[in-house]
Amino acid sequence: MRISELSTASGVTIPTIKFYLRENLLPSGEATSANQARYDESHVKRLTLIRALLEIGGLSVAAARDVIDAVDNADLPLNQVFGIAQRAISGSNLSTNSASAESRARVASVLTERKWHVTDDNPGLAGAAKVLDRFSALGHPELIDLIDDYALAADIVARADLRVVGKQPNVAAMAETVVAGTVLGDAVFAALRRIAQEHVSSEMHPAPHPLSQAPASIPDRRKS
Amino acid sequence: MRISELSTASGVTIPTIKFYLRENLLPSGEATSANQARYDESHVKRLTLIRALLEIGGLSVAAARDVIDAVDNADLPLNQVFGIAQRAISGSNLSTNSASAESRARVASVLTERKWHVTDDNPGLAGAAKVLDRFSALGHPELIDLIDDYALAADIVARADLRVVGKQPNVAAMAETVVAGTVLGDAVFAALRRIAQEHVSSEMHPAPHPLSQAPASIPDRRKS
């Protein structure tokens, strides 16, 4: 198909497709003349992955390229693709400062409790510890102890993740599943958590749920 | 304290503090002269909440103001603060297009299975359905069935969330806990999921974990 047809099939505008080509996120099409190239279904699918990484995953173009390079590199062992995807995603939010020794120790206590064994540079270790620091800084240290129940839930989720990855027919498909599942899995879990919170909240306080009777706007406390 | 001392105590620069004041995220200090105002510990704490919402939660200034207005409005029932926080956070990522009827039905099946009862406008419903659509669009419909295990995990997390909220001494503290817990809870869960994924992955494939032997850079497939 031509670039205009690729645009229609993928819902991505031609200027954006050209940007992804320039940034090496999308492989070039097969040249049919000096100014034209032919694209196929693999380009449509790749555009969906790119948009998922950038728009749902919130990755930078450089981080998305790292992940896509890993997906395209069939020689890379699966665990390593996992690591690259994890780093790309964590890098966007959680890897600027270091966490306190106290919070790192609290995270380590969770690993001991759950008998989890991971390498020291797993990005989740610093990520979790930094959030615990924020709970303290906000004056809500009692939120820190949520981590024990969260870890139980994370174990359930990770086992489901790996079960699906293990059923893929080849390494490329496994790698793509890791990327899509890691990026989009956070979003679907967050959505389900919102649903569960409302359910549990109304179970505990069985009044009519206020979302259905919310005022048109929030009372305005601003002075001007 | 003066604005310079507030800056030191909070780690936020004076121009940024002035921006938050102009945007009504931070309440004015007590005026001591035409050009000076006095701030207190409540301002330090509020600055931490603002930064958590903007930097960790990824909220827009307008969405952060909605959440902060809700926290400051002690008359608002707790469930309603929950709803406002949920909408602010979901709005930043997941509320542009509508999801397919098929994905909405799949999410509804999860609610039936778990006996969850929520209002139709819970933002998690559309959010979850939209991610299921993305799984299909990416050519990985098998990821959709992850939702059943994810829902079990979300139930565990939500019960822990509500238990902590219920222990707060007053409505303002409850509201602040909901906000901090909702925004930061997603981040801590995602971090723990990364840790659990590596553990489960190495449990299933007990080779030395490749993160510890990763090459210095990813092989470059780019042409130019």
C-alpha cells in the first residue's frame, strides 16, 4: 500500500508517519520510485505499537526506539527484552533521584517476606522506594504499609503476565507481548483499581454513591 | 516563614512557588506588608502534595487544582472526593475516545464475576475497555484475558486502600490520603509488578538473569 493508504489503514496522519520514519521508529517501505515506497500490514501493526508506547505508555521517542529495537532483535533473550522494556517505562517517571536508605530497607523487607529474588538494578526497587519516600514527605507514613498487600497483588499479576508470554509461538511475539503487556498492563490495572475502589467504598459506606449526584462544578474557593 | 525560607524548606524554587500562588494551587500567605507574606508548615506540606500530583501523578495544573479544591472542601463527602481524584487522574490519559461495545462487555463480565457494583460513569470502566481495544489492535487479543487475574489483584489493593483511608482522623486527612494513595499507589504497584515479573521470570527460566550481563548498548538496526 502507498503512504496515503497506510495513513487511512492506521489512522495516523502522513506527516506523523514521516516523522516516525525519520526517527527510525517505523522501518522504511520498499522503494518503488525515487519518491514512493510500498508499505504492508507489518507497518500498520508497528504504527499501533508505536502509538501505544508513546500515547499510552508515555514514553519518549528515544525510549520507544530502544523498546522497538529490542523487539526487532530476535537474538536478544526474552529476559533481556523484559529488562529493556522495564527500564524504558520506569525511566520516564521514576529514575531521577535516589531513595532514602529507610525506604530501600522497607522494600527489601517485602522481597524477603515474599521470597522474591531479583538483581540489584531492577528499576522497580528504586521506583517503589521513592514512592515510599513521597508518602512520608506528604505526612502520610501509614500509606507505606500498603506495600505488603500491593506486593501480594503484584505477584498475582506477574504470574498471569508470564503465563501469557510463555504461550507465544516465537521470541519476537514474546517480546512484543512483554512490551504491550507491561505498558498497557499498568493502565488496565489502574482502571480496575478505580472500579474496585468505588465498589469497596460503597460496600463499606452503603449510601447512594455520590458520583451519581455530583454537583455540576466544584465549589470555587479562589479569591479572584 | 518568608517565601525564601519556604523555598528552602520545600525544595521548590521561588519562581515556581509564585507560579503555584498565581494558579491558586497554593493558598496565599498572611500579608505582613505590601510586598511580603508569612507562610507556615501547611504551605510546606501543600507544596509536597502539589509536586506529587504534577510530577508523580502527571496531572495538568487544572486537574491538580480540582483535586486540591476537593481536599480543601471539608463539606464534600469522602466518596465524592474519591470520584474527583479518580476523574482527574484518569482524564490525563484515558478519556478521549470511546471503547468498543465488545470490550465494554468484557469489562462488564468481570464486574459480574467479581460481584462489583459501580456507577456507569466510573472512569475505570471506559479506561479498562479502551486498553482491551488496544490489545486487540496490537494483534494480541490473548492479553485481554489477563483482566480476570488483574481484577482479583485490584480487589486486594482496593481493600487495603480503603482500610487505610478509614483509619484517618478526619475528612480532610481522609481526602488527602485518597489523593496521595490513588496517584502514588499506581506508581508503587507498577514498581512492584516490575520486581515480581523479574522474580517470576527467573523462577520459570532459572538461567542467570540477563540484566546483569546486558550489553553496553542495543545492537543498532538503523540504516543511517
